[in-house]
Amino acid sequence: MFVGCAVIGAVLCLVLMIFIPGLRSGGAFTLFTGVFAFVFTALAIKGKASAERRFLEGLTGTVNDIIVGLTGNIANQLSAKQFRSLIETGKPLPLLVNGVPGLELLAIREQPPAQVRNPVIKRVDNVVWTTRIAITATPPDYGITSFDRLLAAAASASGNSNDELP
């Protein structure tokens, strides 16, 4: 990118030499080309990072809406930095539902298919990684036994004393 901007800056400087006599020296030509390439490369990189940041903030907002809908707690929302960390590390993030653990937010990164390489053609590796955000639910240890007790109490209240389902 820098080299491309430098070439464009050199051509622009050559055109400007016709109108501006101060650019007709070698030092001015080199300085103009270098500054032009540096400034426009920095702007291009900043623009790309800004677009990626906006995309990540949009995804973070969608994930936060889902988290709040599931947990009912706005304190569980993620910042864009936390969401990026979740994607990069892949470690599960535990979520509490009404103070009870049982949900985990996961980032699952899928391996791209292996590309066939032709040794004659030199390629730049632009690998696209597909990452899925998933929520897993695990019942708490005491959850199943408390449900069994609740079912037994409901069965005995209905008059069925032999612990069969009504």
C-alpha cells in the first residue's frame, strides 16, 4: 500500500513540477513523495480499522441484546473489547440467569478448508475464518434433584401416593 501511494505521489509531484518551481529539485521530489505516501497510507489504514471497529460494535450490540433477553440483566453486557477478547481466546464466558449459573457464551472458530498450493504461483494468504457465537446451557447440579422433588410433591398432592406420574 505504501509503495502504491509513493508511486501516485511521484507522478503527482512530476505533474506539479510544471506549475511549482520549488518541486524541481531532487530533495523536494523525494520529500513530497515520502510525505504523500506516508499520509495516504496512514489514512487508508485508519479508514479500514474504523470500518472494522464499526462492524464489531454492531455485532457486539446484537450479542448484547440476546444476552439481556436471555439473562434479564443488563450488567452482563459486553464491551467491544471484551467481545474481541472472547473471539480471539475462545474461552467460554459464564452468564448468570437470575443469579444462577447455567449459560456460557462461546466463540467457536472453524478451520478453513485447506487450499491447494501451486508452487509456480505466488499467493498472498488471505484466510477467512468463520467464527460462530453460541450460547450453551448446562443445568446446575442441584437443578435436577429439585425438579424431582417438585414433581414428587405435585404427585402426592394429587392423591397419587405410589410416586407415579398423574
